[in-house]
Amino acid sequence: MKMKKIASLILAGCMMMAASVPAFAAQELKEVHIMTVQERAAIVPLSTVTGRVLLPKTVAGKTGNPCAQFVADASHVSFTITTAATASTYNVQLYQGTIADGGSLVSSYNTLDVGVGVSISDLEIGQSYYFVVSSLDAPAKGSNATYERITF
């Protein structure tokens, strides 16, 4: 009789844990689209921001400097490092949240040539986002770069 009670408690615990798995599941990463020059030129922007950022040298591409924070006013965003003084490639990731508070990863990193951009869809309008950038081929001190962020 005591074994049935213990087995029932274990089974109930397992059922409760199974029901809560979705709450602990990792957020699904959004798909990143590498844009052609023609696609980038065809964007009808809702908002456009340009700025400067230091591309730090990284060996894995998963760390870097945050930049281009915005509140989504559209469900699509594009990001491009337009120039980099001493780097020919860059890595980019999108995070949801603010730079000050940190955020959660929304897209895995991609390594691109400077001048080539990415677009990410299905943003939540009204939510804060920012990008994290770095470079695999920047010098040890990093590379000064300019970027363009467009929502559309």
C-alpha cells in the first residue's frame, strides 16, 4: 500500500514537471535573411537610423558591442555595417530588451561582409531591441564602423 502511494506521488510530480516544460523552453530564434543589394535598395523604410560603433575583435562571434537600440515600430528590421576602417567582415545578433537591462537573444549570429545587411521579421511592435556586433578580422583594438538600421 505504501509503495502505491509513493508511486502515485512520483507520477503526479512527473506530470506537473511535464506540464511546465514549455515555460522553461528556450525562446525560438528568429530566422535571419541575408539581403542582396537589390533587396536592400527596395526597402520602403518606416524609420532609418545611422550611427557609429566599435567592432571589437572576437574569436567566436557571440560577443561584442551593443548598438542601434530601438522600439519596434514595424515587424521587420534590417541592419548593415556600412563601413569599417580596418575590418572586412562583421558578426551581428539581435536581442530583445534594452542595452541597459540586457536582453534575450532573438537571432543567432551571422558573419557578413561589410556592406552586406540582414533582415529579421516577426518583431513584436512596441518591444525594445538592439544589435550586438563584433568582427573576426578586426585588429586587436577593434575597428571603428558605421551602421544603418531600418524598420519596415
